[in-house]
Amino acid sequence: MRAVISRTAAGAVAAGIAGAAYRILRARPQPQWQRTNHAGRTVDLYAGPAAVAGAVAGAAVLPLPPRTRTAVALAVLAAGGCGAYDDFAGTGDPRRGFRAHLTALRHGEVTSGAVKLFGIGAAGLAAGALLEDRPVDRLLAGVVIAGAAHLVNLTDVRPGAATATVLALGAPGLARGALAAAPMGAVAALAADERAERTMIGDTGAHALGAAVGVAIVAGNGRAGLVAHAAGLVAAAVYGERVSGLARVLSGR
């Protein structure tokens, strides 16, 4: 019963904070937060920071060990910050995928994608070091956290696709702990407006929510589970274009 209450509280707080942050931001719209989506419609990016706030707040009310609490905040805020940098500094850059950004880096250009790659990777490893004790498990945890952040971003190609991915990834984790309730609650507050093409979570929200789910996966699995999840997430990164294409097809848009 206590676990159910924790999950419910985390989800409710996450939804409440995400929804409130979103409404506050929309009440004073700013031109730099507007984007044109795949269908040519003007949408805002306010769901991104709202998702970050909701996910962090939802996890904050859970009875977590201090190291786990720090790991959640670190992973979500760092991933959201790197995503926000890309949302603004990377506007108009057509380059996608690790190879393109690493190629640019070899030629002396630090792209916003490279900042995301190394920033979120470092944050994932740091969060993994807080969650696990053994070096191998810390490395696997870092791969899972950064990989989950990247996977959710890969599916952010149509309205509602990334938020559906967060729900799909997070739902199995609810049986093993309450951490997944935080990103899922944040998504619940924002999904309708995103699906209706009034807003988008952007790189800010996609990376932050993915990192939050990644932490939940790490917290709920032993080494075998970490290996399996890490392998799947690395494969998703390698076949990123196919993952994005599948998300387009499944979205029905």
C-alpha cells in the first residue's frame, strides 16, 4: 500500500508542477520560444521546461536515499539543460546523428549536438556512479541513462510520439519502484496539448524525460537487467534513423 501511495503522490506532484509551469510560461509568450513543426504549424517549446520541472518535483517527494535523489536531479537537469542548448543554439542545423556531429568536431566545430552527446553522456555516468557501487555497474548505468535520453529524443519526430515512448518505457518500471511515476506524471499533464500541436517538448523535454526513465530503469534492475537494457539502447542509437522512421509510422501522422 505504501508503494502505491508513493507512486500516486509522485505522479500527482509531477503532473501538477508540469501543468502549472506550462500554464505560467504560456501566459507570457515569447517569440524565441516559437517553432514551426513538421506540418507547418506554429507551436511553442514550453512543454520542455515544464516537463523538466515536473519530473524533478515528482521524484523529490519520494522517500529516496540521498544518492538516488541526487542522481535523479543531476540526470534530469543536465539532460534538460543540454537539450535546451540544442533547442536554441541548434536551430536550423540540419545535421543529425552521432557521426555528423563527431565529424564536425574533428574539423574543429563544436555543434550543439556534440554538446548534447558529451554533456548527457557525462551526466549519465555521474548519475550512474551515484546509483551503483561497482565500476562495471556504474558504466552500465551511465549507458542506460544516457541511452534512454537519446532514445526518447529519437522518437520526437511527430506530436505525441516521444511522450508515448516515455509512457511505454516507464510503465514496466512501476512494478519495481516509484521513480518512473515522476516522468510519467509530467507527460500526463502535457500530452494532450502536445498531441493537439499547441506545444512540443523539444530536445529539452525529450532528453530530460528520457534521463528520468533511465534512472528509474537503473534503480529497478540488477546487473543482468542493466546489460539487457544497455544493449537495447546502444542498438537503438546505432539504428537511430530506423527508430525515428518507425516512430513516424506508428504516430500515424
